[in-house]
Amino acid sequence: MMSNKNKGILIFAILYIVLFVFDGVKLLTFLMPSTIANYLVYVVLALYGSFLFKDRLIQQWNEIRKTKRKFFFGVFKGWLFLILMTLVFKFVSEMLKQFFGLVGQGLNQSNIQSTFQEQPLLLAVFACIIGPLVEELLFRQLLLHYLQKRLPGLLSIILVGLVFALTHMHSLALSEWVSAVDYLGGGLAFSIIYVKEKENIYYPLVVHMLGNSLSFIILVISSM
């Protein structure tokens, strides 16, 4: 019989899949503006996920407190690794766009820029803090942790990286598949960091936050 904690974790995963992968958040737009609906869902998932994994989060935080210097340098190296992976996969994505004659950008990036024009401060909070928290709890703390126990390490990293990239697609159009390559680099980088740092979620989480913060800063500068 499944324990209450495992049931809660399953509910967390199902909620994310239904709301974001299958765009179930649109059901809330009948009650409130779509932007507010997205933010509300992220806040609920962040709080719920943090509650579900609170024991492991506290334990891993206590480990970091004992090795602050190691954590700082680990995050710094992870951030540089993320930048490298992002540039490599961005290059691959651009090459594929040229090969298929595609122009423009993916819907996910377009939505980010649109939201930035309307509510830049809220986007900063959710893109740089709450969004990474929800994604790391789901993809690393839950999915990768589970697969690491059942599959070879490299295979589990690749699978989670692919799932991470695919969940940033908004349709099955060729342009969306190509745009997903951009996110594959990040998905692989976060997973590699998680495994390398003995499954301490704070390493990929902080790197994820820093990576999104850098992207947000670039977006601010480019809009000036």
C-alpha cells in the first residue's frame, strides 16, 4: 500500500504534468487572468513541493552549512558549466533552424518576453526564484532521484534532461522541437550537477536561479 508521503509526491508530479504539460492551467483562466493563474499555480506547487520534501531539504541544507566554501565553489563551477552547455546547445539549435529554414523563436521564449513587457518584476520573481524551485523539486529531487536507483546513471541523466526540455514545448510543431534543444543543455547540466554533488538539490537549484537571473538581465538590457 502506498504511503501518504508517496501519494503526496505522486499528486505533485501529476499536478505539474496536467497543469503545464497538458496546459491544464487554462482551466483557471475562466476565473482569473492567465498571468495570475500561472503565478498562482507556481506558488502552490512551490509550497506543496517544499512541504513534501521538507525533511530532505532540511538535511541537505544542514550539510551545506558545514561546507560553505565547498558549496560556493561548487555553485560557481556549476554555473560556468551551465553557461558552456547552454552555448553549445544554443549553437546546435541555431544550426537546426538554418537547416530547416525556421525563423523566429520558440513559444516559451515569446511568452517570457511578452510577460516581461507587462509585468517585469513579477517575471523576475517567478523566473529567477519560484520557477527554478518547482522545476528542481520535480525533475531532480523527484524524477532523477527515483531513476538513479533503477537505471544506469548516464541514462537517467539523459532521460531527465530530455523530459525537462520537452516540457518547455507548447506544441508539436517542428519549430518547437528545435527550440527545445535550447533547454536540453540546461536540463542535462542541472542533472549532472545534481548527481556530481551527491544529490544535494541546492547545487542545481542555485545554479538554475543564477542561470535564469542572467537570462533575465540580458532580457532587460536588450529591451532598453
